[in-house]
Amino acid sequence: MRILRTILFILLILIILFLLISLFLPSTVHVDESITIKSTVNNTFSQINNLKNWQKWSPYQQSDQKMLIKTSVPFEGIGAKQSWISKDIGNGSISIREVIPDKSISGDLIYDNDTKALSLWEFEPAVEGSKLTWSIDVIDLSYPFGRWAGLFMGNNIHNTIQRGLNNIKNLIESNLITKPVIYSSYGKTSEVTESEMHSMIMLSIKDSCKIEEFSAKFKEMYAEINSYIKASNSKQIAPPFAIYHSWNPKGLSVVEACIRINKYLKNKGRIVFTEVPQYKIVSVIHYGPYNTISSAYDFLEKYIKNNNKSIVNDPREVYLTDPSLVNDSTRWETQVYYPIR
């Protein structure tokens, strides 16, 4: 009897210690890792912003090939959501909460055991291309068992993040065709990339004007689209871009101002809503003012010809740098691309 009382007393002490120590254990776990990728910030950003891309690099999906995945509309940007059912790693979901184009993407993770986490991807230029930092914060760990479990989560999360970053790097760099950088009086152009332009939903305005009126005309069209986006409680999820339908140095050129958004909207006046399917592109990044961009087209068209590609639609320009935020035009970055087959 005395032995039994001793055992019970020891168990009681251990339980009290377990509970007391739990009070001082953190209710959160933070892990972050970074990697440098030989590609532009925008290209790296695009791989993560569209949840349809995740099957190509996600460490979770690679851990269970039989995982059932459901991705809801919109597929990218704020409001995008993906859920999964897995016997190996459990069920869960992630939803995109906040997007700052080419800067950061924030998401909320929820697992079927009520564990919650915040996922953050941050993008910044680097000497060799772009730097990607992925951090995960597990929050609100329950008392007492969740806090004890948190002591052992860090290493697993670290390995998961590291696998994911390496997958993204390999995916992007394997699709990158590196060419010598061209320098001239027309600016600088580098990195020919063959890739997929993923499906998108967008608002656009098509109009015509003289070449010297481009700046004023685009400012007018983008302002009109942005007013509609604001009034409809929608969000811009990527840098603005333009489609050049025709080019006439002596007369009127037909251009289209476009902004990618996060939800379906109706046409309004001359503003047109369009759902664009996925298509192949060949692209370059041009560094410099817009009036020097002809070198990018020359470089790109030469590559298309030499590699037996066929242009299937009008050229596009994605304005990666906001001139209102960067006064030095030599630092402006513009992605120029052609849809191809």
C-alpha cells in the first residue's frame, strides 16, 4: 500500500511539473529560411501567387502523391484557397490573405487538428536574381499538450520549408534559358525565358492614340480601371500590363491597358472583364526607360526566329516598376513577352 501511495505521489508531482512548465512554454513556433534564385522577382512571385503552380513544387504534395486537392476560384491572389485530404500528412487548407505584388504573399494555414499557422513569402532583388524568404508561424498552441508538441515542430517545419524552396529554385531555373546580357544605348535586356503564363482574370480598356500620347492615354485608362476595382471591392493582384495590338509611328496605334484582379466582375462601360486561359510565352526583362524598350523586342524576336517558335498573339509589356515610386528611369523593369506555340 505504501508503494502504491509513493507511486501516486510521484505521478502527481510529475503532472504538476508538466502543467507548471507548460505555463512557461511558448504558444508559437517560428521558422524561416531563404534562398537565392537566378530569375527575376516577378517570375519567382508568380510561381507562388498562383495556387495551381503548387503541385509542381509543394513539399506537402510531394509527400503524398495520392493527396486529394481542391483549388477554388480565384486561383491566384487574395482570396485564393486550396484544401487537401491526405492519409499520410492529414487534412488542411491554405488561403491567401494579403498580396503585395512582387513584395510579399501572406496566407493562413489550418490543419484538421485545429493547429493554425501563418505563412509568409517575401521577395526582393538580389545580385544573382531574386531572394525568396519563406516563414511559417504556428500560433495559438493549446495548453498544455500543444505547447509541448511545439518543442518538436521546429525541425520538421525547417525541413519542409527547405524542400519547398529547393523545389521552387529547381523548377524556375530549369525553365530559364540564360543568354548574354545585351548593353547598348537602348538600355539593357537579359534573361530569355520560356514559360507558361497561367490563367488569369482581368479588367481592360482598349483604345487608340498616337505614340507620343501613350503616357497620358495609359494613365487615363489605368485610373478608370482602378476606380472600378475600388468601387467593386476587388483587388489588383499583379503589376499592370499592356497589350500592343497595332503599332503605327505615323498614325494611331491600338493599345489595351490591363489589370489582373482577384474576383469575377461584370463589364462596365468600356471596361471589359476577361478570363484568360493558360498559354506559353517567351519573355525578357528590359531595364531602362520605356522609350528604349525596342532593344528588348529586337532581342526577343531574334530568339523566336532562331529557335523556330511561332508568335500566336500580340506582344505584352508588364510594368514591374511603378514610375511614381522610382524616379530614376534607368532602374525601371519591364517584362516584354510574346504568346507562342
